[in-house]
Amino acid sequence: MNTTETKDFLTSHSYELYESTTMPFTNKTISHFALTDSLLHYVGKYKKNSLHFWPTSNLVILGMMDTKLPYFKDALEIIKNYDHSFIVRNSGGLAVVGDEGVLNFSLILPEHPQQKMPINTGYEFMFHLINEAIKPFGKISEAYEIKDSYCPGDFDLSIDGKKFAGISQRRLKNGVAIMIYISVNGNQEKRAEMIRDFYQAGLKGESVKWHFPSVDPSVMATLEELLSISLTVDEMKQLILNTLLQKNCTISPGVYSSELLADYSEGFEKMIRRNQQMLGNSIDKELIE
């Protein structure tokens, strides 16, 4: 995909904004995952674009592959010892950390059933958007795998070789969600140490057919550190919104229609069942109530 196509996508489009402050749900953890799936159905059906911002508080978001660790329960104890909760998300990938210093953000877009969006095209949209947002600070990120980070992938975003964000995708029917976590501020070294200890406890030196990263905290940093500025999660969110507005996009509040809410309720129950199945007695009951 060329740069012109990427810029065109982010210019003169309409977006509906969904965020935690407007959500009519009491459960602020599973709700975000269930809402993502509901929005995927919604944008696919009505051909609309959505933005979804959501925070977490001391939460490790596990991928399905993490549940394959031979000593998974021992690994979960590590997370508890770091005073974090955990949840298994409804998509692939590996463990990432969410807390008050991390911004979780999704572009949720429709795609034509006969012309699916290439995987890398979705990644390029997010990569370009984030670089436009941080451009005023005199640096841009690169996209390549930082192998010893947690949840490494081809579109890890880094500055000066240090990863501050990771991008993933989820697709349902005729919708695609391009999701990013951005370590804006806080103690990134501690986040990485927790995930390193999680895998060490889960593997205990055994060889398995799945690949789990040997996490090196030194290859990760916060965006605040890498830009040498003071930066909050709310400020980073506003940088993203301002970038779209400056490109002649319109942003309006998302509407929680009865159809969306019904779809959400179904997705919520699926998330609870998945976590009950994957985590068993280790499940954090406060997260699923």
C-alpha cells in the first residue's frame, strides 16, 4: 500500500466516537472487549467508521496462546503478586499490560465482502495516524518487530530501537478493528519485568511448540520518555483526535442503539464464558460481575 492511499483514508472521513466516559455499562473491563465486537458488526452492516478509546487499571490482557503455557496457573500467580488482574481477550497474540499510563485505541472500519482489506493495509492506517499525531515533537516511529518485547509483532512501533506500542487486528463479518496499545507514561520497565516473570514461571525452562518471547525490559520505553516531553494518556488521545480533525474528518459521539446494545449483551456473555473456560478457578470474579 502506498502513502497516498493511507493519507486519503485518514482525510475527509466521518467517525463515531465511543469511549469509557460515555459507555452505559457498569463493567468497565469485559465491556470494552464486548463493545469492540458489537462495533465490528455495526460498522460492517452500516458502513460507518468508529473510534474506540478505552483505559484499564492494572490489568494484564492475555492472548489465547498464553493459556497454552505448561505452568499457566503458576504464571497467573506472578501477575497476582504484581497486584494486577488478568483477562483472556477474544483475539490472538500474547500478553500485554494495561494501566493508567497506557492508552488503548481502536480504528474500527467497514470492509467490502468482495474486497477484503489486506492485513498490512490496516496496520499502515494506524502506523500513519500515530506518526502524524507525534510529528510536532520532532520524531517519528518505525514499524518492525522488537523481538524481546512483550507481544512482539511486525508492526511494533519504536523510536530509537525502543518499543512503545503494539498493533493488532480483529475481524468479524464485514468489519475490521485495528487496535493499538500505547505506553504513554508510567513504569514501562516494571510492566516488562512482570511479563518476563510471567513467561519464566509459565515455562520453567521447558521447550514447547509455541513461541513465547524472552522479554528484555531494556528494549521497551514509554512515549513520554522517547519524546522527552511530559505526556498524559488524555493528551495522547487528544493528539490523535486533533490529527483527524486537521485532516478534515468529522467526529461525532457514538450512539448506543438498541441493536448495538443487544449485540453487546451477546458479546459480553461470550467473553465471560471464554474466561471461565480458559481460567477456571483462577478467574478474577470481580472482572466478570
